[in-house]
Amino acid sequence: MNARHDSPSTPEEVLQHIWGYPAFRGQQRAVIEHLLGGRDALVLMPTGGGKSLCFQIPALLREGLGVVVSPLIALMQDQVAALRELGIRAAFLNSTLDAQTAREVQQQARRGELDLLYMAPERLLSESGLSLLEGCRIALFAIDEAHCVSQWGHDFRPEYGQLAMLRERWPQVPRVALTATADVPTRHEIVQRLLHDGTEFVSSFDRPNIRYRVVEKRDGRVQLLQFIRSEHTGDCGVVYCLSRNTVEEVAQMLAGHGMAALPYHAGLPSEMRARHLRRFLDEDGIVMVATIAFGMGIDKPDVRFVAHLDMPKSIEGYFQETGRAGRDGLPAQAWMAYGLSDVVQQRRLIELSEADDAYKRLSTAKLDSMLALAEAADCRRVRLLAYFDEASTPCGNCDNCLNPPELIDATEAAQKLLSTIYRCRQASNTSFAATHIIDVLRGKRGEKIDRHSHHALSTFGIGADLSEADWRLLLRQLVAQHLLDVDAAHFNVLHLTDASREVLRGQRRIHLKRREPGTEGKRRAKGGAAGGQSAGTRAVMQALSSADAALFERLRTWRAATAKEHGVPAYVVFPDATLQAIAIARPVSLDALRGISGVGDKKRDNFGPALLGLIEGQVSPDA
Ligand code: ADP
Ligand code: ZN
């Protein structure tokens, strides 16, 4: 940053004057200090943890240009727009710019007129990119989404490996690699490939404001509709589906029920994708129905729910996708419908993939961890954090904590199930699918039973005490634990596995998890910052008195008009949390406005008069 004599000169001053935040969070201060000292660092923070400030503030305080490498070119524009609203001299260079604009940005960089420059990796590594940087004084390199360097990871980008050369060319310039995807092997890979050495700053991965819920999938789409209707009317959310077809059908279904739902997947025309993304970012209350192609690096802070209609293939994926909810720290929900089909489908995808055996084993292990999380009867957050090597205690803000399922010893039932599968195969020399096996267990006569004479089996009718739904639940748990195999290539017939024997011999106990139907998530925790309310904008509203709520609504209307005028997303003007604080505190002077978190000097000067007018109720929000 140019040494204007009134410009803030310590990290705290920058934070307070430019961003308007009262204090640093977690490790932010330590990382900033470290980079200001010219050293390299790896920063691991969950989504919404505040990674950006870790490099933005040192870039402003060190002499020269902060270079930010990010693969998310679609989002650079908004990131840069948000910085400019704060009065920071930022720009980006990527393939979306026309030649003329790109030249202007390059000239600004050369003349030292920029504090931060966002670049796509291939742009930076090109001849012209490198020669541009040779001509600039560089304050630091920030490599965002650093897990893209991991060859095992799901976001692998070959260009990322070449970023190692930054050290050779600019040995004096500190580098910081940042990511929210953080199992231990990935961490090592990032350090090894990008930094060689460098201190690791690992934050807690907990996202306490996110409520985790997994529901038994019956009719997933109907359940989704009910979930959004009953708990998230008018809220912004993301719904993830595995296939493009499902994406389109679900978006249509939700839209047919009057919701502002839009599809997003790689098969849509790029113009339509861009338009849907724009609407999602700019407007309030859009529900984006998408494949996982959508959302990487989306930093929209007020996403109130993330719903999964299909199970992700790893905990990393689940954590990353659900992490897009509630970046603003207000209550948000991660909801997933999960059933046997998810297990079968994901296993089959691994089987059919052309990857080598080592990769398949790794994928299977990752899937099994995800299944264990979905099947868990205890605190989901504890399990999630344990996966990232973090110890914790039951959270009080997940379905299992709020409404603990009843656990029944189902070892005997499991033995009945497995031996029925065994006997049917013995008797008929062929294998059968779940429906038939359950009919035998429950003693339900029918054409197929008669044809195979399975009513003569000793296990016929020994399971009449359990409902069909219970048997399916048990079956799913056995499949998830590899105690039973579903052959998806052959009509979903069931096979015993080597491990089945442990259950049959009584060496392994099985528990059936049962929840009263319809109680999922209905009971609420009492009290607690994130626990007491239903999530959503309604939660924001409930925290306000009716007069405050009316002001909050006026502020939102003003924000929508202002965002449109500035050509930026609504949250770039101010996030909900800031509007909420203004509605409650009702500051009456520009000075008092400065005490509100999220109101920095530039925004106070630009928006202060309008805000004060709205607070006094003299100005209509559309003015
Ligand atoms: P991520 O780690 O996902 O990149 P961001 O850097 O986008 O997170 O930060 C998430 C949100 O938290 C942003 O709206 C940001 O302005 C806000 N934020 C970051 N640090 C602070 C802080 N110290 N005080 C208040 N808000 C903060
Ligand atoms: Zn919990």
C-alpha cells in the first residue's frame, strides 16, 4: 500500500479501518505476523474461517503487489469487486478479460498502482505472466485452494505443481498456501510440492453454526421439498445431486412448487450457467440445484442450507460441500437424505472406474468413512472432526445430539437375515435381492416363494416381528459395514461376504438404530448460540424485535438497490450480520456507525448517510 501518512500501519488498524472488524479470529493474527516477517506458511482453515484476510492484510502492509493464485476464475470478479468496495486497489487477470482491459491491468501493476492482483495459475505461469511479475515489486504470493496440487485429491490441477518455481525465481518473497481441505496426507503433499518448508497454521475445523442432519431416504425429493418448505422458505440454499438429469428434474420440481430454484451442471450451455450463478450470487433466496461442479470457492456468506440428495463419496467432499453453508456465522443446516441406493451406487462407481487398484482401495476407504458418518448413532460433529484428527465432545447441534436414536441389539436379527440369504442360495443355487429375502423372513407367501419352495426353509417367517422398513434399515447397515454385498451388476442380488461369518458366529454384535418416524430434526435444542432457533433468515428475524425487523427489511431493500447500482452482489455491500447489527444498535451518527462490525471507513463514508436516513425513517429504501 502506498505510504499515505494517514493510512493504517498495523494489522489491527487495517482490520478496523478498512474492514471495520473489531478483532482478528483464531490464527489470523499469527499468520499475518509470520508473513510480515517474510516467511512461508501453510494455512488450514475451514470454509468461512477467514483465510482471505491472512494474505490480504500482509499484502497491504508489505511494499509491493500481493499476487493471489486461484483456480476459481469465475469468482475473481466478485472477490475483486468486494475489495474495491473497501477502497483497496485490486484487479484480476484471467481468460475472461478482453485484451484491452488485460493491458490496462498489466500497466497498473507495473506502475505500482495495485495492492492485490488475482491470477489464474496458467496465466501466471505463461511467459507474459512471468515477465509481468518480473517487472513488479512483489509483496507476497498467496496460493489459494492449495489442495489442487494433490494428485490424489478430487480437484487436482496439473499447473499447480509448477508453482514450486516461484521460490526459485523470487526467493525473497513469502508464500502462503491456503486450503480448507485438510486430511494429513494432503497437508504433507501441499508443503512438499509448494513450500518445501513452511510453518503450518492449523485451525479448528469446527463450524459450530452448521447443524448436521442425515435422514433416512424414502422418497428423497419429497423429503427435500418438505425440508425446504418447513424450515427454509425464502432462504438461499444449495441442493447437491449426483447426476445432471437429477439436477434438472429436482430444479424443475422445486420451481413447480413456487421456489426460486435453478439448475447448474457442466452440461448446461455456459451462458446459462453464468446467468444462474449470477442470480444465485446477486439475488436473495435462490436455491441452486447442482452437481458438485458447482460451488468450489463460492464465497456467498448467507447460504442457509446445503442439502444432499445423494451421498458424497468422501468426508472431504461432504465437509467441503456442507461448508458452503453459513459462512457468515449465522445458523445454517447441512441436510442429507441417505439410503441403501447411495451405498450401492458409490461402490459401483468405484468398481467401474478405470483407476488402478491402489486408487480404488483408497476410494473405498474414503467411502467407508463417509458411510460410517452417515450411519452414526452418536454425535456427527465429533466424528467429522475426528476424521481431520481433531478431538471434540458431543456438540448439541446435530440430529443425533438433539434427538438421539434408539439403539436396539439386532445381532440376532442380523443372523436371521444372513442365514436366510445363505439358505435361499443353497436351496435354489442362485442369489436373491432384498425384497425376496425380506418376504421369506416375514413369512409372506407369493408366487416366487412358491416357485422356489422357500416356504419350506427353516427361516421362513422367523422375522415377522420386524417391519419391512426395519429389515431394510438393518440390511443397509450390514452393507455399509461390508457384512453383506449388493451385486449392482446383477439385479441387486445379495451375497454374503467373508466378514458375514463373524456375525453368524456371534463374534460381532450389530445394533439397529431406530428413530421415531417423522421426528428427524423436529426437536430443537434449548438455548445455545446456534442451537435454539430454526436456521435461516427467519432466525435472524426472530432475534429482532418487530420494530427492528421492520428496519432490517428496509435495510435489505436498500441493499438490493445499492448492489444493483454498484453492479455487485448484495452481500458485497453488507452481509446480513452487519444489517442485523445496525437494525439493533440504530446508530445515529457516522461515528457510531463505525462501531458496527463490517463497517469500515470507506463504506461508512459511502453508505453512512443513506443508512442514517433509513434508521431515522425519513428516507424510503428505494430512494
Ligand atoms: P474463507 O476462509 O472461506 O476464505 P473468508 O476469508 O471468505 O473465508 O471469510 C469469511 C467471512 O468472514 C467473510 O465475510 C469475511 O469478511 C469474514 N471475516 C473474516 N475475518 C473476520 C474477522 N476477523 N472478523 C469478522 N469477520 C471476519
Ligand atoms: Zn452432535
